[in-house]
Amino acid sequence: MSFTIISDRLITEYLVEYAAILDYFTKSNTYSPKFTTLTEDSSDLVPSVLESIKTLNSLPDREFESSYNLLIQIFQQQEFIEYTELLSSNLSIFSDLVSLIPESEANSIDYLLNRNGNKVKAATIISVLSNFFNSIPEDSNLRVEILRSIIKVIEISNSTSLLSETFTNNLPKWLIKSNAPNDEIKSILTNVSNILFKQSSRKNSALSLYKSLLNNDEISTDSKDLANFVILSLKSNSYEDLTDFNLSELSSFDPTLSELAQLYNNIDLAKFLSFASSNNSIFTKYALNETELTHILRVASITKLTLRNRVLPFSKIASELSIPESDVEEYIFNCIQFGILEGRISQSQEVLYVHKVKSIGSFDEENWKLIKSKLTAWKLSLKEIKETVDQVSSNKSRQKRTPQQQQQNKQRNQKVVA
């Protein structure tokens, strides 16, 4: 059974339809007799409708949003109490909606697929909360409560995909217009950034949202907020340009983190490696992957180097990337293969002639993952080649022994057996 909402009707019509829905799904005649006698100025209208919400929350997913839309229309048209005041006095409406997501089952296949059809999906609950949000004036602080509820539903249900770009792009503006306190704005934006960051495909969205927090003149931030953004950037598995920020301000929060951030932003690989060898604790403290950062800076370094120089000796590349000069040719070959740069190698002169360089800012998440996997495979390949060479050298060494040496070795082995 489905119900269609028709706008611009009398409150009595909404009440009749609302009661009919509740009676139909409870298989009773509990609501219709009472609700059909109510009018917009009835003193018991609001208490009666509030009491019915428990039943409303038991409706199946397919009827849930349309029935809640009826409730919103009833609350807006009643004349006993101002609409936003009514909702502000009954915040349990929103918390009860959030509680419909069973935390213990939120990620189960049965819940996600809604196999029994009775449980309300996270997307439906967010739609209902969004309808409440859109029915409230922009400057009402009640909007902040609803936004928190929407974010909570997404967090509990692990439905990061429901955090649309429209939502995240407008979130700072909504919070400011709703007159949310500065600390609350920062708390909500930080929380949403962290939720987005957990999904690898949304890391750029997370950092963009954090940037909007730091760059918004209407939001007051400090060194701790900048530190949180920098730490996320260092965990992003791709190079993030931090030039827009005064990284020296981090000194008041953590001088060591400030130094690391500046080395990273300057793409100073040699100093980074020196720093890392004497500051291991900073990586543990902020759960940073030193190997990952080294890989990123190595790729960023060759890009930076080739942007400045079109003719590069192998010795210069080896020095800049902190790799053996014997590995340079293979490393360049892989960089060309991965599309980082275009050029040709002169083996006789041991020089790279650069034709074209891809800016690191144009690398997306997939580019970095591919480069990392290929370079890792390359390093393993070099290790295997070295082991093979060592093995061959060892075999040749044994073959070159004199007959007398071989006889002495045979006698020693016989003594061991005896």
C-alpha cells in the first residue's frame, strides 16, 4: 500500500491521511477516531501527534518518508505552538530517528540490502532529516542539531557515499548561517573530514573540506586546526601542496611536526631522510607512514628536478633521489613508463634529456597507487637480479678452484660425515 502527499491541503486532511496510515500498518482503529476530530487550534493536537511518533517509526521503509512528510505538514499548520519552538522542545524526534540505525547490524548484508523490507534504510532516514532541515529558517540554530543527526546516521551506518559533494560544500555555510558557535563549527567540519578521509576515494574531498575550514574568514582557527590538516595531508598517499599555509605557525603546537611539514612542502628529500633517521618518534606519534612519505617525496623530487632542468646527469638524479647511481637508469625508465615524464636516455653520456614533465598536482589517487605498486615491483626485481648475480658469481668461484683445492674440500666433507 502506498500513499501520495498532495501539497496545499487543510490540516484536517493531513490528519485523516496520517491516522489512516498508522491504523493500516498497526491493523487497528486506534488513531482515526481521535485524529479526525482535531483541528489546527486543538490543544491536544501536538501531544497526540507526538505520542504517535513511536508508531510512525515502526513503519516500513517504503512508507516512511512520505508519512513523515505528513507529520511535518501537520506540525507546520497547527497553531498551538510555533513550528521551530515545537521541534526545539522535542529534540528526541531527531535522536529517535538516529537510533533506528542498529549499530550492531549497521554493516551487515541483511541490513544494507534491507532484505526483510521492514527496517528503515540510512538513506531514507537522512531524507527525512533533510526534509526537517529544509523546513526550518536558515538562521535557526535547530538546523545544527539536525545536521549533527544526519552526520551521526552516516557515521553509524558507515554510509560515506551519502555525504554528497553538495552537502560537504554547503556545510560550512549552513553552520555559519545557523549561528553555530565557532568551536561547534570546527568540531563538525573536522568530524566530517575524518569520516570522508576513511574512504580512500574521498580523501581529496576530506582535505578540501578542511581547507574550507582553515581559509574561511568567518571561522576562527588555531595551530591545532592547522596541525590536524597537515597530519591528514601527510597520510593522504599522494602529494598535497601546503604552500597556502604558514607552516611555521605549527611550531607553537609541535616544533618537530612543523619541521617535517616544511621539509615535505619544500620537497627536500635529502633533508627529509636525515630528519626521519633522527626523529622516528614523530611518525609513531601521528601514525605516519615513513616509507610512504619517502616514496611520495621521491616521485615529487624527480618531477621538481626535471621541471627546472632539461638535461640531467645521472649523478645529479642519484644525489637528489638518494639512490645508487647504478639504479638511476632503471628508475628513469619506470618514471617514463608511468607517465611522470617524457624524455630519452644517453647511456654513453649517462644523461637524461627531458622533453615533458607531468606536474605532481595533476596526479590523482589512482596515479599514486599505480606508481607505488610499479616501483615496489621494480625494487623487488632489482633485489632478485642482485641475488641471481651473487649466485652466479658464487658458482663461478667454485668452478675456478684448482683440482688440489677441490680434493682438499672433498676430504673435509668426508671427515664431517665420518
